[in-house]
Amino acid sequence: MREKNLTEGGIRKTMLIFSIPMILGNRLQQIYNIADTMGHYADICIMPRRVA
């Protein structure tokens, strides 16, 4: 793997390259949370309530 010196070069490009994995991880987490929430509400709507 090629080493990247973060103290040299343009700051915008360096910060963008550095932040891409964090941005992608955040997006995946948001997608998971949305799917989980939709599944939770679908279970509430589909499953009949049991009366004790």
C-alpha cells in the first residue's frame, strides 16, 4: 500500500481523501437505521396485538 503524507500537498484534496471512509461508513449506518426503523414499524402494523 502506498504511503500518503498528510502534511504535504493541498489541504482540500488531503481532507477529502481522509474523510471518504468516514462519509461512506456514516451513509451505510444511516441506511441500516432507516431499514431497521421501517422493519420495526412494519412489524407493528402487520402483527396483531395479543390481548391478555
